[in-house]
Amino acid sequence: MEKTRIDAWFDRPEVRQELIHWIGRLVAVESVKGDPAPGAPFGPGPKAALEEALALCAQEGFACGSYDNYVGTVDLNDRATQLHILGHLDVVAAGSGWDTPPFSCVHQDGILYGRGVSDDKGPVCAALMAMKAVRELGGTAKNVRLILGTDEESGSADLAYYYAREPYAPNSFTPDADFPLIHIEKGHYHPDFGAGWEAEAATPRVTSLTGGIRFNVVPPEAQATVAGLTADPALDSLCRQAEKITGATFEVEAAEGGVRFLCHGKNAHAAMPDTGINAIQALLEVLARLPLADCASTQAVNALHALFPFGDTRGEALGIAKSDEESGALTLNLALLSLDDHGFTAKFDSRFPVSSTEENCKAACEAALAQHGFSVTGDGEMTPVHRVSADSPFVQTLLRCYSLYTGEPDPKPLAIGGGTYVHDIPGGVAFGCDFPGFDPRMHAANEQASVDNLLLSAKIFAQAIFEVCGEAEG
């Protein structure tokens, strides 16, 4: 299919306006996950969004189906399916801080604002527009099926339901991530671990320590109570020194029988721990320097500091650090910690590269923890790396389509620490819609999408559909 024909089809003003209209219809549905109900496995919002999307697709003349409102399907034709495009209609909660109504698609100077314009309702509409273009430009020898999911933000139970009933396609991509293409998603290892001890009376000692909000977030806050100390200038000086080392901020206040330390860090996604300030690890830097009594809780605090020192986001101290040219370095985030008079529980999140194995990751971690009397208490298995060869015909085809429309001469596939909608799909890759240099503000206030970028994505998708599914004869 000649690029000039695809460009000419998409460059018509009515296509741009129709794409904006489609996105507006979907963004208007507040499709945040809710309580399940009969016929609404993820609550009324995702169900309503799926119904609206299927109504839109049917109005455009596509054959549509629903799998018990877990997913919807949209087919280009009735031939053998060669390609699945996986998009989702559920969104995260709006939150606060918006300058426009979050569930209205507001168009200003070529930018769309609203929850879902980039994740993932805008890309879904770009994929649908690509299918419409392909159909009107002559069709394909094989089918492409657009799969409209409703649970990507909360675990992808929607895809598990669908693929328990239908086969995988020979090729799959999701327009729910970055260009040029993501072909490696690191494996995940995030065990729960801890230790217990008898009630203690010695002072000074840490009587409570808490931090973290979710295992996949760098903890922005942590606090600890230490019995047997009083707030004095020496503690303030220690905190100021720790602030210089960590970039976190500390407060010290009197508490019943002792003092309380409050640590303020900076949250970030666990896949990119270097972009945050881990408040738990920063607080351990202070606690490990206090004149604490020699007791089990002190030994645990010192051991945690030794195994997870501030700034170690690669698992060096734990003995699991690995890196390779293909997929990068292992990342580690001490995410959750809760300590009281009887013991502690904790959880870290690591994203490991191709070179990590059961022996040099899981077994090495368990051995390091055991040296300090800690043990893994749950969630102790490794989720494998998702990898599609950069040399595969499918990957090379998609990269060629991207290059054709962007002018980038030799785009390289990416490896990431996060997971995408195709992490469990054999041979699946992430392909768009976010271009380098554009911040979609995903999951944040004022989520945005560029109309030009979405149209360019749709052109690339149309080219890819023709190349993967073949042009129809005649």
C-alpha cells in the first residue's frame, strides 16, 4: 500500500474532526472500575464504556461482539485473523488538580484534555480509524481484530477471560505505550519478607516504623517512633546530615515515651526508582545512626539498612544486581515496611533483566535475607521476562512502518521495567501511541494527547495492518 494513499485519506479535515468526536464520546463515560454486578464484571463504568464503544463501531459498519462485557471485539472482515490490536476502555480515577472537566474531552490548540485521551481511549480510536481507512482503501487478505478491554488498570482479568475462550492471533500489539516499539518487559520479583521477636523492654529502641503505599510505588512518606530518646539538637543535626545525603526532608517531634521521626521523600513508579526519593530507605539512614539498644528490633533495623541502603536501586547489597545490553539493569524498590513490638513485614519490588535467573535472583535474595534471620513469607515467585526477538519479522515490519512515517532512519526497540497490556500475550509487543518528547501526563491531572500524534499513529497502524494482513486481491 503506497504511503501517499494513506496520507491522502487521513489528511482530510473530516477525518480529524471525526477522530476528535469519537474520542469525546468515549471520554464522556466515567469508566473507573467499580463493584462487580451481573453483566458488569468490573462495575457499571467499564460496562457503559464498552457499550458506547461497540455502538460507535457498529455505526461505522464493523462487525462487533461482546464476551460477557469483559471485552468487546471489532473485526475488519470475516477472513482468518492475522492480527490482534489490544486497547482498553477502563481508566484510573480522575483525582484532583484538573484545569478542565476530567470526563469531557476538551480540545485546545491541537491538544485534547480528559481522562483517557492518551490512556487508552484516544489510541483505541486511532486504531479504529486505521481499520476504517484500510477498509475504504481496499481491505486486506486477512482479518485484524480490535479487542476492547475493560480491566487493564486493575490486573487484566478481561484478557484472561477472553483468551481462555479464544486463540491468540499470530501477531498482536497494543497501542498503550511508547513508540517506536517495546519488545522486552522485564520480569517481576516482589516478595513479602519479615521476622518476628518477643516483646522487648530495652531502650532506646524503635517501637514502630511504617512506610509505603503500594508495592509498585517508591514510598513518598515514612515514620518511626523511638522509645527512650528525647528531641534535642543532636537529633536535628543528624536529620540535616541525612537530608544532604538523601534529598529527603525530616521532622522530629516529641512522642509518648520518646520521639517520632517523619520522613518526606518523592514518589515515583517502581520501574524507575532513580526518579524518586525512597522515604523508607532515607529514614533507615537516620535510624541506623542512632545509639539504639542491642536488641532484636535494632538488629532488624540495622540489617534492613545493610540490605537496602539509600541509593541502592539495583540490588547490589542484596546480591541480586544484574544487567545486560539487551534489557538493561535490574531495578529495586523497597516499597512497604511495617515494624512493631513483635516483628516486621516488608516488601520490595524488583524488575529484572534477561540475565537474571532463579539462582542469581530468587535464591540469592533468600540466602541474603536468611543471613539476618529474615524469611520470605509470600509472593516469592519470579514472573518471567516478556521478550520478543528484535529480529522477528513482526517487530521489523512494525519498526519499518514507524520509520516510513516519522523519517527516523533506524529506530530501535525498547526494553522497559513496567508491564504493558501484552505482557502475557505470546509474541505481543507495545507499539505507540506516545512519541518521544511528548508527555501525556498519564494517570495524572490534565492528561493530554496531541491530535496530530494520534493521526500519525493511525497512519502507522494502517500501514502496519496492510503489511501484516496483506492487501486484498482486486
